[in-house]
Amino acid sequence: AEVYGPFYSERIVGEALAPFRKDVVIATKFGFNITSKGETIGLTSRPENIIKVAEQSLKRLRTDVIDLFYQHRVDPTVPIEDVAGTIAQLIKEGKVKHYGLSEAGAATIRRAHKEYPVTAVQNEYSFWTRDSEKEVLPVCQELGIGFVPWSPVGMGYLTGRITLDHNFTKNDLRTSARFPRFTKEAIIKNRPIVDILKTLGDKKGATPGQVSLAWLLAQKPFIVPIPGTTNISHLEENNGGAKVELTAEDMEDLQTEFSKIEVFGKRAPDEFIAQHDLGCNIGTSSIGTHGRSPLPKK
């Protein structure tokens, strides 16, 4: 996404994938208001900004087309129909292939999909973050939209490697942005969640992180998790999650054990959650509303 860096991640991905462009699918995101100095000052999905970002992203990614262009966050000042219409125009021009949404609730997804077919929704979802189960996953299944869980191993916590003595770097978002589940208290209290995954993993010859990815893959055929990684060994471990086969009994056992415990801490800081659409977080619902995106002017 343009906001990562800002701009750095797109440049490095563009450079790395240039020799293999025809063999890969590239997804990136728009939706933040970023100054020429690289300062991020809120959200914007105004049509003119989407067009500008698309042109800049194409250059940084060294490509002539973006395979999947996500709206990073729903803009509460721009009708989602205007966003979808702008993406439709970019698709018509051959600059984008597919349209996606991130941290969107059911009402917004329906409105966007009615204007132009949504290919994928990227919301947080994992063994310990179930917010998407209430309304987002059902609407994706109903409309035939792919679901792409970000943070599928709980920002690394579900791997079991995050303990009290873990060495977080100065710029680690989990601690620098004060994610509630990465306080010392939360690291201790949420350990039973890892233990559930480890118990089954020991039987399968798999790590807790691999079981958490296998759990997502076993949920629905249209779910494609995107685990992040900072080194080759973690990449190889993540890929191994696709080889772990979970039976219906395994899935039932995991759910039974999970239902006995309570996750400690919100999934994100309040200022991050404030940028999420209605229906993205437990305790909110977009049912019966038009979501955070305003309705188009008549």
C-alpha cells in the first residue's frame, strides 16, 4: 500500500517482482491522505485522489496494471458508489483489473458490489479475532466475494513466539502503537489460546502458527489468508500451514476449547478502530444502516 513507508513498500515490491511480473498477482491499496513530504493526515477516497494514487502506484510498482486495488479504509466523507465508479473507470482504462475493500462492513460491501463487482474484502480475521464472522463473511459468501484475512497469525502472537521476554524493536507497530493485546498483561492472559493451537499441532506435527493458518483455510474455500513475514524461515513455516489437514472433528475441538476462554484486549487501538467501517468490529453492526460511507447525493 502507498501508506506503508509511505511509498517504500510499493517501490521495494516493484523492484523485487519486476523480473517475474507475469508470474505474480500484485495487490496494493489507496485511501489515505499523504502529503508530498510523506505525512499521513487521515483518509481520502475522493475520485481525483484515487486516480492520482493509481498512476503513482503503477510507477512505483513498475507495472502497467494493478491486479487488485483495495480501498484501504472506508472514507466517511465519500459515497462508496463514487469510489466503485472510479475503480470501474480505471478498470475500463486497463490500469486496474480488480476492485477490493478493506475493513468494510456488510452494508458498505453490498453498496459497493451493486455499483461494481467487488473481488475481495481484506479484513482482520484469525483464530483469536472473530469479528468478521458476524456479518462480513456471510455477505462475502452470499455475493461470491473472496475474503482475505490480514494478520492471520495474530501479528505473530499465535505462533507462540511472543512471550514476556520478546525483544520488540523501537519501531515495532505492536508496541509503538500500543496494540492492546501486546501489553505484558495481555501476553500472559492470552497464552491459553496458543496452548489450544499447540495441543493440536503436536498431534499433527505442526507449529501453532501453522495450525492457525490451516484453521482459516478449512473455514471456507473463498478464504485466502495473507501472513506477513520478515525472514525466510517464517515464510517456509507459513507455507507449511497449507499442508496441515484439519478434520471436521479437529475444527470442532478447536472451537470447543476456544469457547471456554475469553480473549484479553481489543484487536487494535481505539484510534485505529475509529477508522473501521460499521460492522467490522464486535459490538458494531451495519445491518439496517448504510455503513460509514455517506449516501450519494440525488
